[in-house]
Amino acid sequence: MIEPFSERKLHPILVLSVVAVVSLISALLIYALLQENVHNNEMYNLVMEKIHLTGVSNPVTAVLLSFRVYDTLLEFAVLFCVSIACLPYLKLNKINIQHIKIAHSQLFTLVKALVPLVILLSGYMLWVGSFKPGGAFQAGALLTGAGLLLSLLNIEFTKTRSLFWRLLFSLSLIFFLIAICYGYFATSTFLLFPSELSGGIILFIEFAATLSIAATLYLCYLSVRGRKEREVGDAS
Amino acid sequence: MSTELTFGLSLIFDVVLIICIVILALGTLFNRSVFTSIVLFISLGLMITIAWVRLGAIDVAIAEAAIGAGLTGALLLGAWKRFEKKKSQLLSGANDD
Amino acid sequence: MQAELYTICAVILFALGLIAFLVRDGVFHKVLALNVMGIGIFMLFLSTSAFYPMAIDSVTHALVLTGIIVAVAGTALALNLAAQIKLEPLSKEQKSCDKSH
């Protein structure tokens, strides 16, 4: 069952019974969800009453990093665990940069033009998350996209067991703990930031989160690909 | 009159979008070739991005376009290539016996 | 009307993903089915806030954002683990059996 490429087929009666049971359950679910009294709109009023205390005006960022900041702390811990879990599968890769410049010149020019733009766009997305749709997760995903563009040219950063990369993976948790300690000494309440500095503290946490998310997702991408054989030269 | 027209148009847009999403999901899940499934999954991710915009969740749409469509597609394609190599190694290894 | 349509689409996506997860064989089909189930759940979350288009529920947006990242990390881990399964070289019997299916 768990072989990567097996194509066994199930008995038709089993397939029909599975389809019947799942259809029955989903029909009941649709009927339950379309009742009148299931949905309400209290959350909007609750968020909009207190959003001036958080220092940002985008409600999603306020919810993520002020009202439910505990969930975000645990989310960063989950990403840290994912980076630890993906590290052993990474195989080292050696490339040859001269070969890239001569053989694929159009691709090289395109990537040379796009990667700085994507990095700039990621920084903008981080900053604009305070008052327009954006934020740390989107900025981190864009930085990972820049890494993917570079890997089109076989330029990959594979020294992910070095101190620099280990700092990158844990940077979000480090900055988050610094912010929580400062918040505790300022307001004597766990996970509560002082109102005047709250916007700045949120940007501080989000900056570290962007780098950590980008590093973790890039490591996920590299570790899934496995070993490649090339020669000469090492880019890290 | 014009509000009814825009209401009807947006409803038609939603219905067409949902039909596209369901057809793409069927094509992704019940397909013989793994490569076709992965490519259709990337397209499904992009249509889902439009659905998030229609539902008013712009932050989620930005994240889904970058992560859900782009990064998951790249992950799956990289893993597929690796499995293809492993499969050809296994089959050629068995041939030598 | 819009919110009801998207709720029905969400449940259909979840049901299709569940059927494919149970019926199809092989790591890639199962991982894709899990991802489609996840997309269905996210759409269900977001369509509950579309019943009141003027009062957007931001908590569900934040939860879906977190969920997308965890879904992609889970997919990466699943593919890594599947690649570590050591397969024996196929014997002649198994190869002929494989071709006949």
C-alpha cells in the first residue's frame, strides 16, 4: 500500500460502498451547514472594538499577532520542528557557474532580473501587512519563491547545517521570546505587549518570522529533491 | 435594475468558478498518470486563489498563490522526478539479474 | 447565495478527496488527496464568514493562513518519509505481475 508507485485496483464493490458512505455523510453535512442559525457575525464587532489597542489596522495581522499570539508562537515552533525533521534528508550538491552563464543565457538574464524584484516585493509585503493585506507568511513565501527561481539555474544553498542556517531556522523563536520577555517586564502579563509599542513589536516579530519561514520552506523544497550529480565549484 | 444585473453576473461567475474547481479536482484525483495529476493540482491551486478573492480573503489568496500553488507544485514535481529515477533504477537493476 | 454555493463546493471537495484517499493506491495519489481535503476544509472555514459580507471574520482568515503553511510542511515531510522506504529489486514474478495490472 505504501509503495511509491504501485497501481493496484480495489474490488468494485468496495469502491461503491466507500462512495456511498462518503456521499451520505457529505449530504448530511451540507444539510446541517445550510441551516439558519449556524452562522453569526460577532467576531467582526469584537475585533473592531479593540483593534486600536494593537497598533496595526489590518484585522488579520492583529488577530494573528495580537489577539491569538499564542497560536502564532506554537505555529513558529511547528515550523522549527519541520526544519529539524527535514535536515537529515538533504544531499549536498555541487554546481558549475561558468556552465550556466554560457549555456542558458536567456534564462540567466531573466532570473538575474527577477530575483532582486522578488526580494524587494517580499520586503514590501512584510511592511504593508500592518495596514493592508500582507504580512509575514506571505513575505516568507515570496522569499522562498526567489530561492526556487535561483534553483532553476542550479544555484542552490546547501550548507544548511552551518551555524548561519541554524540561526535562520530558530530566529523567529528567538525574537519572539525576546519580545515576550520585554512584554512581561513592561506589563507584568504573559503575552501582552504595551499598547504604544505594539505595532513596532509586531513588525520586529514579523521580520524574524519572514526569514525563518523562508528558510524552512526552502529547506523543505531542497530536501525533497534528493541527490544530483554535478562537478566542480560549490555555491553556498 | 443595475444592482440586480451585477448580482446575477457575480452569481454566474461563482457558479462557473465552482464548476471549474470541481472538474479540476476530479481530474487531479482520478487520473492514471501522476505527472498529469500534479500539473492539474497546480491549476487547481490557482483557481482556488480566485475563489479566495471572491470570498473576500485577500491575505489568504496571496499566501495560497505563493505556497499552495507554487511551492506545493514544485515539491511534488521534485519528488516525482526522484521517484522516476528510483523506479528506472529498480527496473534496470532487475533486468540485469 | 454566494456563501451557500461555496459551502456546498467545500463539502464536495472534501468528499472527493476522501474518496480518492481511500480508493487510490500509491503515495502521490494519497498526498494529493490529502491536499484536496485540506483545500475543502479551508473553503469551509472561509465560506462561514461570507454569510455576512460586511462583517468579515478575521479569526478564520488567520486560522486558514496557518493551516496552509502546515499543510505544505506536512506534504514535504510525507514525501521525504516515502522516499526513505527501501524497496527490494523486483523479482521476475513480481515484474510480470506488475505488467499484467
